[in-house]
Amino acid sequence: MKQGGRAAREPSSHRFDTAPQAPGLAARQAAARLLAAVVDARTPLDGLTDNEHGHPQYRALDGRDRALVRAILVTALRYRMTIAGLLARRLEKPLPANATTLSHILHVAAAQILFLDVPDSAAVDLAVTHAKADPRTARFSGLVNGVLRALVRAKDTELPQALAATADAPAWFSDRLRNAYGDEVARAILAMHRLEAPVDFTVKADPALWAERFGGIVLPTGTVRVEKLHAPVPELPGFAEGSWWVQDAAAALPARLLGDIAGKRVADLCAAPGGKTAQLVLAGAKVTAVDTSKSRLTRLRQNLDRLGMSAEVVQSDLFDYTPGELFDAVLLDAPCSSTGTIRRHPDVPWTKTPADIEKLAGLQRRLLEKAAMLVKPGGCIVFSNCSLDPLEGEELHRDFLAEGADVADDPIRPGEVPGIGPFVTVQGSLRTTPNGFDLGNPAISGLDGFFAARFRKKP
């Protein structure tokens, strides 16, 4: 399609009227604006779509349109490279580098045409109207119309081939996956990232009962899994009674690596929002939950209150934290790149960079050194994070052991926690990936990517 004319420059200060000119237009405008915030400004999607503190253009929408915007954004990010490739085939030449607004309008429409249950005509017409309404893209409305109508005609024949041939991730991330896991596993991980994640529950007791009530299954590790929820979480049976909490199957494993902690003093470091804190309390420990964020600790307290649990809650920068007495055990689930959660958060590879991973790995190393200082001689330290990158996991584990004079490795054994055998490495650490737990149906298979290692404080 001809692109005629020069793309208008897009100063960051530019604003335009967001009042809907046609039914559904405001939602598409919000979707394109938020996609720009993710891809161009590396802004996390969850913050943008928070119902109380999110982007104003998102909060101005009603509940139905918010759900549509969220669906468009998640889809556009999951399939970003596939969408880009199919759009490029419809263009006579690439869009100018400064035509980002035009690109986002096309991606929002293409996500609907290719993957969502939206009439093709509505997706095309609203994209054209959107382009006309924005001074930066008005001259390209004909291009938008032609490209998208051509995409509609070709999607049935070209989409399957494009999906098979495309890695839907930025090149830096695909390359790191291949280097870490090899081509076959990397492809399997990327394939799982295209799918919506199932919902996992950690239950206080009787997983089989709750699996039956939810219409789900019990995983080998004891987590209850449901493919999709048919009601909001607060409306599910057992929520008000505090019978369970939502927690990915992989995220539920690190706390269990501490072993028998009944009656012991255990610190949960970087604790919010509190899923692991709840596990430690349920296991009978006397728990101190430490986190630097006041708002996140408020959420942790609310979660514990609902569950009928209590713990000492401390707001502190971990580097400034000095307890009155050393702990018997410490769990450090460290802040990380979150690349293990892309199935749930498809914005992650578009908002993080290799430099972020290196910086976070350095922070994790310092946090682990601090965690070791909080444990009694002979005490246990479990380090974990939800990253797929070896720099934040296997390499950090190796380097910490090589240089940490006061700690020793305490290898994880395949049989000590039910179901973890496939995830225990030859080095005695724990490594889960999104292609794990193959249950025959991809929609209900998999789990977050997690790394965990265990250490013992030397006497």
C-alpha cells in the first residue's frame, strides 16, 4: 500500500481530544495510547491498567471497554512480532521511524482482526476513524484502510504460516533464551508465552475438594489449577472464609524448600503481597514479613486478615533492617526481571532490557549477602526469583557459593517436595520453565519460570 507523504512528527507533549466520535473509538484510542506507553516508554502494563491509579484515558472507560482494552493490549503484546510481520507484507515500504502512533493504531486493529472476537469491519472502520481523528495520522487514514482490509483478506491463509515461523519476542530475549536453554526448549517457552495462563490456588487443606468445587485439577505439587475463572476472585467459594489464595504453582515451591519450620522464627524478605508469608504461617512458623513498600505491605496485611493469619510486618529497606534476634531461616524472593511471568505479563520483554537484567542480578547478589547475615549459624536460606535468565539464577548461585565464605550449598533433593523432581537440576537448585507440567492440554499446562537455591549458614 502506498504511504504517500511524510509522517508527522510526534512530540511527547502532543494531546488530542479523547471524546469518542463513534461507539468503541475511545477504547481503541486508549489501547493505542497504552501500547505506546508499554513499547515506547517501557511502562509496565499492570500499572497502566490499574482501576484506581492507572492511565487516565483507561480509567475514563466503563468496565466493558476496560476489559476490551486489556484484551487488545495483551493480545497485541503476545503476538507483536507476528502482527508486525503480517502488517509489513501489506506495506510497499517500512513505516518511517517517527510514525509510532500510526504503527500502534495498526497493531491495535490487527490484534482484533487476527485474534479477537471483534467483527473485521468494526476493527477496520474504527482504526480509520482513529487515524482521521489524530492530527499526526490523519493523512494516513487511506493507508490504514488499505492495509487492514488487505490483512482481513489474507489472514486465513497467512496467519498459520506466520505463527509457525515467528518468535513472538524481541530479538534480545529470544537470543538469551536460546543461549540458556537451547533451540528446542526456547521454542517451547515462546509457544507457551502466547497462551493465557491458567489460575492456580494454594489451599489451606484438602486440595481435591477445592479442585472439585472449582472444576479444576490437583497438580503433582498440591496446587489446585483451573483453566479459566468464570467469576471474579472475590466471588469464588472460599474467598471470604480465607480457605485459599491465588498463587502460581512455581511461586508456591520456594517456601516449601525450607523444610519443617513449625515453631521456628522465619523471615520472609521482600514479602509483599504475601503469598509466601501465608505459606510460612500455615506451616507453623513464627513469621516476620519485611518489605520496603508501604502500599504493598498494606495489601499483605489485608491478605493475611482475610486468611485469618498473623505475622510480624516490618516496613524497611532490607539493607537497613537489623532484627533484635537472628532468624532460624530466611526466604528471599528477590526483585527480578520477571521474565518467568511473561505468560501472565506479556509486556515484560518489551519493558525490560539486558541492562536491566544485569542491574537486577547485582541487586539480588547484595540482597542475598544481607539475607545470610540475618540467619543463625546452621540456619537455612532459600533464595528465589521469577526470572528465566541464568544471570539471575544459576550463575548467581554459582558465584555466591564461590565467594561466600560463611555459607554452604544445601542441595535440593528431587523427592523432598512432591512433584518437584523434574525441576531439580544436577547442581541441586530448582529451575521451572513455562513449558513444564505438560498435562496434554497447553491451556492448562505449564507454570511460571522460577529459580530457587538453598544455602546453609556455616556454624
